[in-house]
Amino acid sequence: MTAPPPQLELHPLHIPAHVDDADAADFREMTHVRNIVYREITGSDDNDLRPDELLPHYRPAPDETRLIWVARWNGRIVGRAALDLPLEQGSDTGVWLIELLAEVHGHGIGTAAYEVIEGAAREHSRSTLQSYAEHPNAPGPRIAAPTGFGDIPLDRRARFFLRQGYELQQIERKSALDLRAASATVDRLLDEARAASGGYRVVQWTAPTPAEHVDGYAWLKSRMSTDAPAGGMAIDEEAWDAARVQRHDARYLEAGQTLFITAAQHIATGELVAFNELMIGSDRSRATFQEDTLVSAAHRGHRLGLLVKCAALVAWRDIAPASPRVITYNAEENRPMLDINERIGFAPLSYEGAWQKVLDAVTDGAGTAGSSATSGS
């Protein structure tokens, strides 16, 4: 174990009851630093969140244990480290991030933070560690995904992963859609999708999910963990029920965020068989995020992915008319979904590496990979 730099303190972050409480100062400062880090990585403020938007996503929940530490350098918070531990039965995975201000790179803070993360993972009997990092395009050597789809630059983040014994398993494409420029295309494609999807209807709602759709939505959310392309990443099958849907929706509601779900319903059976999620914060003039989208395997081939995406974007004009763009992530090998996005007008912004290390299979000093930021909260 490497001794941490003497100027560094890593300590668990206290999660306050409210962001304006006296004990919430560290949480507020962590959020501020988080936002700066994302601006440094992405070159935009699309990922900015207020403390009151972020806090609900850190509430304790029966589905996942979230551990988080703040990094203090010379007494000032300069970053954070986090480890999410899914609580699905039999899970042995942990998903982590390390995010640091660019000004403190190169001082050993990331290495010290990673040792804390791996130690915590071992304490919780997790043997498979995963992390997702955005890799903005840059000249020079590149690393290809073992899926055969895409590559990323051998940048600072990639070198960190490699030093820690990680392997690149998959690449995700981050794309953006100019909502105003795509308007006519979306209308045309929605007509096309409706003509091709006889036997299905569109149903839409804003969280909280109405009772008549809870079971169908829960089933579709569970399929996201098994049906979406994952490359070589070990993915736990998630168990969703009405209570989990309620907890999921409640986090967005408490955060003041709007979560809008568009689903395709099979008319003959009443089953929900495809869905799309759009999310935006309380400031509806900011970027929109497209979250989960899935068409169940038994109902593919009816343009349902195109249907739910375009129907959502049309309805979104009334919900967030001032939002300039939609941001989404897709596995680079998920050509059917990328085809839909490209037809609508989504254009690549950057690429994200999915990195994984199996602790029991890696000896000290061996290995290939490791580092920095994930997207989201």
C-alpha cells in the first residue's frame, strides 16, 4: 500500500438531511467541485447539478449501498471518490468513480483514493470492480474495445486504469441532438414509426408512475440490466417491483427533476413492451438527458424504438420547450439503437470507456488498466 501524500485527507462524506442544514457544508462544496470537474472533462455545463438536485440520489436505499469520500488537499475539497455496491442477491460487483480538479492531477491523490475504494470493495466481499470514464478525442495512441466496435485515446484516464490492473471492456458513444434542428425530422419519423407499428399504442406519463403502468414499467426496467449490450462487463440482473419503482420515481421528484416516460403498449395483451425516458432538472432551459431506452426482445422488428423515441421528443416540446438539446449514451456495438439515433439527428460528442477488474484474478503489480469520472450523479 502506498502512503498517501501528507497534504491529503480522504474521509467519508456526511449525507445531510437537507442541503441548507448546518452539517451540509461539505456536501454543498462537493457538489460545486463535482460540477467543475465535469466542465473540465466535457467542456460544457450540461452536467451541472445543484446540491438539492443531487442530494436525493444519495439517500440510503435497499437496492444499493453508496459509499462516498471527499478528497481534501491542503484543507480544501478538490474531488471525490465513490463506490456503489448493488444489493441484488449474489452480487459481487462494485462501480466506482474518482473525480479530481485538474489543478491537483499528478500528486498521487487518485492513487490514494483508488486504494481506499479497492479496500472498501474487499471489505464488502466484492471481487469485480467497474468504472466508466469519458475519454474526449485526442491524437496519439489508441486502445480498441474487445467488442470490435470503437476505440479511445490512450489518455491520462486510460493510463490510470491500466496501472491499476483494469481492462477496457466496452465503449459507449455520447451523442447530442439539437432539438430545434431535428423537429421536422422527428415528425416525419414518428409518422413512419406509427405506420410500421400496427398493433401497438403509445402511452406516456410523468413520474410518479401511475398504478396501471407500475408493473409493466418495473418489468421493462429489470430487462435493462439483462438485454442492453454490455460487452465484457459483468452485469447483475436487477429485481424491480412496485416498491422499487416508487423509490426510483421519488428521487427525481424530491430533486425537482422531471422524468417523462414514453412506452409502447401491445394492444392485444396490454403489456408494455418498449420504453424511453427523458429527464430534465427544474431549469427547463438546460440540456435534457435521455436515460433508459429498451425494446423487449420478443417485440423487436416493429420500429418500436423509433416510435417511443420520436413520440417522446414530440411531447417534450410542451414539457421543456426551451431545452436546446438531448444527450444520450449508447454502447458502440448497439447498432440498431445507434441507427435510430443517427436517423433522428443525434451526433457523437465523445466516447466513454467501460473498465473492469476482477480482484481475485489480479495479483499485486500485475494487470492492465484504471481512473476517473463516471456520468450521472
